[in-house]
Amino acid sequence: MKQTELLAIIEKMSPKEKVDQLLQLAADFYTDNAEDRTGPMDNLNINETTIDNAGSILGVSGAQKAIDIQKNYIENNPHNLPTILMADIIHGFRTIFPIPLALGCTWNTDAVEEMASISALESSVSGLHLTFSPMLDLVRDPRWGRVLESTGEDPYLNSVYAKSMVKGYQGDNLKEDVTKVAACVKHFAAYGGAIGGRDYNTVDVSETTLREKYLPSYQAAIDAGAKLVMTAFNTIEGVPASGNKKLFRDVLRDEFEFKGPVISDWAAIKEMINHGVAANEKDAARLAIEAGVDIEMMTTCYDKHLLELIDEDAKYMDLLDEAVLRILELKNDLGLFENPYRGADPVKEKEVILSESHRESAREIAEKSMVLLENKEILPLDKTAKIAVFGPKATTGDLMGAWSWQGKFDEVITIAEGLVSKGEHVSVSTTNYDLFENTAESLVDAKELATTNDVVVLALGEADWMSGEAASRSDIKLPQSQIELFKIVRSVAKKVVVVLVNGRPLDLTDISEADAILEAWFPGTEGGNAVANILFGDVNPSGRLSMSFPENVGQVPVYYNTENTGRPYEAAPEEKYVSKYLDVSNYAKYPFGYGLSYSSVSYDNLALDKEIGEIEDTIKVTVTVTNQSDRLTTETIQVYTRDLVGETARPLKELKAFKQVELAANETKEVVIELETKKLAYVHQDLSWAVDAGEFNLMVGPNSRELKLAKSFSLR
């Protein structure tokens, strides 16, 4: 449908019908049972006519239900418009993949794109049109529960993943390819910078930091063609995102040239009253529409007050028409005018959902995402060894995480099930192990199993509700009962392997005496099989951290790409009058990019094809890597740079390129990585992006701390 045709539709719509297109309601309003709608209708003080005309619907599940809702919507809508069915498909629909923070640890863009593509297929065949993903908030504070939804602490790595996710969700032809769904970029902007890691809290960042660290990943997704942007809950410079003209008119629309609609997060427009920048709902509606927020999710400030604003000032009709056009253009981009039921197919739904091939992909990606943090020559395990597996995360299906909306516990392969399927002598405890309380029975059982087996695999971690939205924690250790359980087991067991299931970096000081620690994250539907394959050595672990683990919570935020100070710690850590703590180092326990494998890889012969380059140039970085083991391994070669003299203080190191290579047993490869010098640009004092002439250090290694080789080059 051409834009002229969309404009013709808008011309025929009444002002109230236009306003209704800006409203998003939850699936509860579209149940077959009229009585079930009464409560939600009363809460929002809306009637059936408004429900019939609301422009989009949140959280519908199931192909037939989606078809029925769309059919009724079109029949009841005065202009026979289709609605858009949206949902939170964050890391899988029914086949649940590892959480996004774990996906970040794959350092594998193909894996991330595959996750998004399968998620789109399962979503679309179930009737959905759009997913509220990717979440591209840069994260540095593990106290914030929503680090689970981010891919990590680095703006470059996050930007690479942003493009992969958008491509996976949307494909190359969203309108024609009904196996794809539209992507929504969230949360604009800087939601991950909440002070104290407390959800919904104020964000206070300089504009330089905002532009250089937080905004690039959003822009990467927008440049990749993402169709929708969601506002953040937080304030920036004291202005809530949902009423922030600077963010949405100046940056998003003018600078990033985003043409699609903007949607508020749940109730975020009305919450501007709580923020103290709106006196009432009418005031909130005014701020939001002026800022360019087109869709109001689950509050009715627009529904109740936009017409009143229009009566007072005709400019609000122009803003309303602008918003309606963007919403209709999104429906057109999805092909809903021609094919309102799009990919919804009850028969195909049964074939596609949780298929064996999807399970296989989920397992392989989970294997790539797990990070081996410690290994004191115990892993991989001998399949003939006597192994006991127990702990509060051993036999539970709670391996999916807080955003696994459609996932089912009974479809998850547990850690115990995975180990039993691989090992010849694996004992699984039938005793209940609680996350927060040890019983006399469980402690007796733990000691018995620990003393009568060669190895204990102790599965510890968080419940799904302990990370995610509204799940901030001031103490990021394991629950005390689990620490006590570990210490008791450690005191009697020959060997202890800890498998962690969690949604954030933790303070692991209390389990540091484990013989091995595998960070499995919330690994998803096939988590247990993935854990088993790694522990038994069928898969060589390749995951590398995309977010640093602190020594303790007092270091937080701790991240790798810090700026130098006037009294740098690195120059003299033993001195008092340098920037440091007295009781702990400045360094993360496990830094960005870190992860062990069952192989040792050496780095040699770093070379650059030029030592002096131009500001618009490409430098070829060559390094020789050798697998010094008898097993296949995947190595992630990481390239960092440092701008030695900048207009503003520059980080000590910044990731600028990486490459994953597969090395056969004892294989040597010469690897070439291209570094575009435009990636060395940063935000200057006038807020422009530019590359400096001058000298740079280039460092190569397996993680952000162990940078084994270095060279210098200059730009002119």
C-alpha cells in the first residue's frame, strides 16, 4: 500500500479513531469471556469501542487465537484496519535459548542471528508480528537484574550483536517473508545506567558518555532496519525518556533518521506524573506526544486527553496524524493490509514449535555461551567416573530465565538428566535441595554423596525471579544456604565442580575453592545437555565473558574499558596515593573477554601491514595462533586499541575487532583481522565523532587482561 493510500485512510478516520490507534492493550482485553474483560476495562476506564479500535495488542499467544482476534478486530474496525500483535520474545518463543547476556558470551554473531531467526519463526507461526527485542542497554552494574537481557558492557560488541539480532528477526524482506517478525529496539536510552543498579532509577550520565558508550548499539540496530523503538523508564538529565524531546526528536529522528513509530514501555507515559514532570494525565499526554511517542502501552493518557489538547491547539492534530501514519506504515511494512493473518498457522505451529532441529540449535548455542571460569585440572570429566549431581539447580527445569514467556519447565533438559545421559555412573539425589534453606536431610545426603563418589557436580545459582525486571540485588553472592552447602561438600568431597545457573555476574569469593566452575547462565530448554557435553569434554568450552565479574560488590561498577586517571593504579599499584581501593584491587575477578577451554593457544608474530596510516584507512592485523592441545578448539582473538593522546581522556583499552577461529589438534593458523580506522573515532568536546591523528597502541590476546602481543601505529 502506498503512502498516499495510507493518508487517504487517515483522512476518513475520526479524531477518536485516530487516538485509538495510539493505544496498545494487553491480550486480557481480547479474551472470549466478556466477564474476564470487565476488570481490565474498569481499571483503564475504557469501553468496547476503544478496545475494538486499539491499534496494537500485547501478549497474544497461539496461532488460532491470533487469527480469531485479527478477524474480529478487522470486522469491528470502522475502516477494516488490521491490528499488530506484539510480545516479549527475548531469547526464544517456546524453544528457549540462553539469556542475552549468555548470548553475548558466544562472541558468535551467526549464533545470535540463528537464535533470532528461530525465535521469529516460532513467533510468527503462532500469530505474532513483532518482538520487543533486541534490548541494547549497555550494562556495567550486575546489581541491576536486567543485565540478563543485555549482551554486555562493551559498545562495539553490543553493536555487532544488534545488527545480527535485527537481521535474524526481520530477514531481508519482512513484508513478504511471513516467517519473520519486526524488531523493537529498547530501551531508549541508557536504561542500563540506573544509579545503584536499582531498576527504574535515575540515570545520570554526561552527554559524551551517553553518545559514546550507550547510543551506538541502538543506532546500529536502527541502521540495520529495526521497525520500532521503545522508550526507557528512566530520566536523562532529569527528563523521563517518554517525554524527552531531545532524545526522540533531536537524536532519534533527526540524527539517527529513524522513521518508524516509538512505543512507550508499560505505563511509562502515565509514570511521568510520579517523576514529577507532569501534573496529571493530560500533562503526561502532552509531553509524550510532543516528544514523538506514538504508541501508549497500557495506560490511557492519550485516549482520555489528546482530543482535549487538540481542541485547545490545532498543532496536536498534526502530531496525532503524524503518529497514526507511522503506525499504519508499520502495519504496511508487515504486509498486514494484504495478509492480516500473516504467518499464523495452527497446523504448522504444531510442527515448528520446539522441533528437534530447534532443540539442536538451542543446545549448540548454549554450549557456545557457557564460560569455564575455573579448572584445576579436573575437567573434562571421565565418563566412567563415579559422579554425584545435586544442589538446588540440579533437577529443576528452572533453567530458562525470567523472560521465557512461553517456555515450560517440563520441556527443559535438567542438568541431572544431561549428565545421566552421558556418564556411566552418575548418581542423582532424590532429596529436595532448596535455593534458600538447607534441611538436616539435605545436608546428610550431600555428605553421603560427596564421600562415596569420585566427583561432585554441585548445581547452584538463582531462581528465575532473582534476575530480570524488578530484580535488583544489593548482595550479588549466592544465597547463604548455598554457600554453606558448598563448604560442607568441599570439606569431604574429593573433587567439586560447581555449575552456576544465574542471570548476572556474581561475587564468587565464597566458592573459590571449587576445583572447577562452569558459568552456565540460564541456558534454556537444552541447558542440561549442553552442560553435560562441556563437562564430559564432548564440547570444548569456547564462551568468553561479555560482562566482567567483580571481586566483590564494593568494586561495582567494574568494567574493562576504564579511562586513565591523573594518578593511575596501573603505574604503581603498591603506592597509596593512586586511584585504588585499600582492600581490593581495581581489577575484575574475571574480566571482559575471559574464558577457559581445554586447550592452550599460543599467540605469536603480531604484524601490521602499515605502521603509519590515514584517518580513513584499513589496517590489516596478522597474528599466528597455535593450538597446543590434542583436541579441537575455538579461539576468540580479540583486538584492542588505545588512543595515547586524545582531546578527552581515552580508555586504557577498547575492543575494536575480534575473530573466532577453529583450530584442529596442534594446528597453527595465520589469522588476518581488518581494523577500520574509522572505528577509532570518539566523541569530542563539541559532541562530534572524529578520529584523531597521532599514535595508537594495538594489543591482541584471548581476553581484555591477558593481551599477549602489542604494536604501535600512527594515523596522519
